[in-house]
Amino acid sequence: MILGAGIYTIIGKAAGVAQESLWLGFILAAIAALMTALSYAELATMFPRAGAEYIYLKNAFPKHRWASIASGLMMAFAGASTASTVAVAFTGYLETFISVPALLAAGALLIVFTILNIIGLKESSWVNVIFTLIEVGGLILFIYLGIKNPKFGEALSAKPNFTTLSSAALIVFAYFGFENTVNLIEETKKPERNIPLAISLSLGISTTLYILVALSALALLPPAELAQSNATLTDAAKQSSPRMASILGGIALFSTANTALIALVTTSRILYGMSHDYSLPASIAKVSGKRKTPWVAALVVLTMALLLIPLGKVEVLASVSSFATMIAFTAINLALIFLRFQKPHKKRPFKVPLSIKGVPVFPVLGALLAITFCFQFEGTVYTVGFLLIAIAVATGLWMQKQKSAPFYVRFFKFRQN
């Protein structure tokens, strides 16, 4: 999911913001992602359960259950926004081959992949593996075209400025996915070693490829032209090889579709896990009789994603996803800092290095960067973002007032204990 449609989707809009310092925006976004990724790695090994944000905040702030519910819902909103973003980007690349109504094509893509999600995880995983191999090949092809251009590397002389920070707030969208790794901890061999390693390697590999793609894009097209394109990598590749550009356009279809699929799959599992833990209405935890897939949660995610599509612009949808995720990332870093003092003797197979008087430095930086990124968006994003926060908090407060589970469920668990 990390090395997916984010790079195909937002690189043009980010180039319009950062200009020649685009590649520096990718480095800054990678640093911000790494700060929070370290927090996820420590928390995952402390609480080795699927559920990520919801589980960690529930353990950090047990008396404030609404906070864990709101955080989980913000990540669900971010997942739905991601699915909408890449569905809209899919239509941009599709238009290079055929002309179709953008909203109709984006909605159809989400519906088809929701059906695949309901059919089963095994089928979804096979599609993901195949599509991922194709999209990595596309990025390597694009880098090859860029390196051949005599202007490759000229952007390295660009100096960072305030617009670089603004672009990083959008670019960080391309790194989303590392936080989903921890949801597989219950199915991972030697998770205390392999989960932190997987997160670190994935960010390192992605960052290396992203910087090379950014330098290639700047070599092939000026930033202003990159910003105007709805199929950025394809249009940039045309400057070097029209035939390769067509191939890359086809690959971009696979990439955007792949990220939409995985966003729908992982987000439905977030809602299912919260409902299964009685933090959302129990009906959301319903699974299909034969496939055992969370079909109600899948339909809820589909509905959220479809409602966001009318926002239209890729950069707006991506920014909504980034805003929601930055709120959750802030909460995750604060939870880790709090747990260092609340549960100092709790076993931590992986521990974020470097502390000053017991305060972990990287989570503090991660929280500050996440908060800083929250102030880099346009007005529409805040309108939608604060509406999502209000819904998440209101739902959390309402669910906190409800009983944790029906009486017969609590009685049965009591008898088991």
C-alpha cells in the first residue's frame, strides 16, 4: 500500500507547490512518517493485537474510551478518503485511453473492489501481489527515462523554503500504509523483530524510489506543467518516449486500483475490530456465512468513500486523508509518551531510542510535525476535516455512555473467566 498510488496521484500537485524543491518535500515527509512509524513499532510490540490506533489509545487512556474510538474512526475516515483519492486519480489515467464520466468511473471502481473485498481476503491479496509487482515496475521504468535525460539531478541545487513544508503535508499521503503493518502482528512470526524491521525497510525503500521519481519528473517536465496534469507520470514520460508513456499509463491504472482495493480492505477491518470490541454498533461486526468477511463494515466504508468523491479534486481528497491521519498520528505519539510514564515497566521488545529525562524525543518530534502539517491545507479540507472530527468525537462520547456489551455477552465472559 505504501509503494502504491500515492506517488502516481499527488506528485504533480506537490510539484506545483514545492517547485524545484519537490524532492526535499519527499525527504521531509519521510522523516515525519519515520518519527511516527517508530511509535507504532514500540506500541505494536507492547500490545500485539490487531486494531492499531484504537487498541493503543484504549490502553493509554482507559478512562477516556471516547478518545480511542474517535482515533479509530479518524483512521477509518482517512482510509475512505484514500480510496476516494485514488479512485479519482484512476479516472485521470483512464482518460488517456477512453473517455468516461469521472464520477461514474470512480464510483464503479469502488463498488467492484468492495465486492472483491466481500468475496474474500485471499482473493484480494492475490490481486494486491500482482498489482504491486506491476506498479513497482512502472516506477523503475519512469526512473530509467528520467536518468537518461540530461537535466536529471539539476533540482538537487534547490533550497528548501516554506512551500517545501506545505508540499510535505500533501506528499506524506504517499507514505500512508506503514501504519497498517501493525494490524498483521497476530499473524507474524517473531513480531517483536519483524514488525519494526518491516516498517523501517518499507519506508527506506519507498523513500529511495520516491526521491528518484521526483528528480526524474523534474527533469522531464517543468513543475508548472506537472501541476496541470491529471496523469502526471504519463505526461512526463511522453517527453522522452510516447510508447513508454502509454505503458506507464496502463501501469498507473493498476497502481491506483491496487491502493483503492487495499484501502477498502484494511479500513473495513478497522471498523470490524472496533465493532467486535463493542466500541461501534454490533451490526458492523457481522460477517458473511461462508467467507467470514466483514460485509457490513465493507459497505459502510464504501458509503463513506462514495460520499467523498464529489469533492472531486485529487489534491483535496488526498489532503482530507492526510489531515485525518495527522490527527491520529498526533494521538499515537502522545499515547506513547504517556505510556512511558504510566507503564514504565511494561515489556517493550522494541523501544524507540533516545530519551531526555524519560521523555522519548522522536515521538515528541513526530507529534509536532503532525500538528504542523495540520496547518498546511486549504479551507475546504478544514471544513471536511473538522466535520469528520466532530462525528468521530460525538460517536466516541455516545459509545462511551453505552454499556460495553450486552448483558448476556458479559455474563458469558464472566463464566468463562
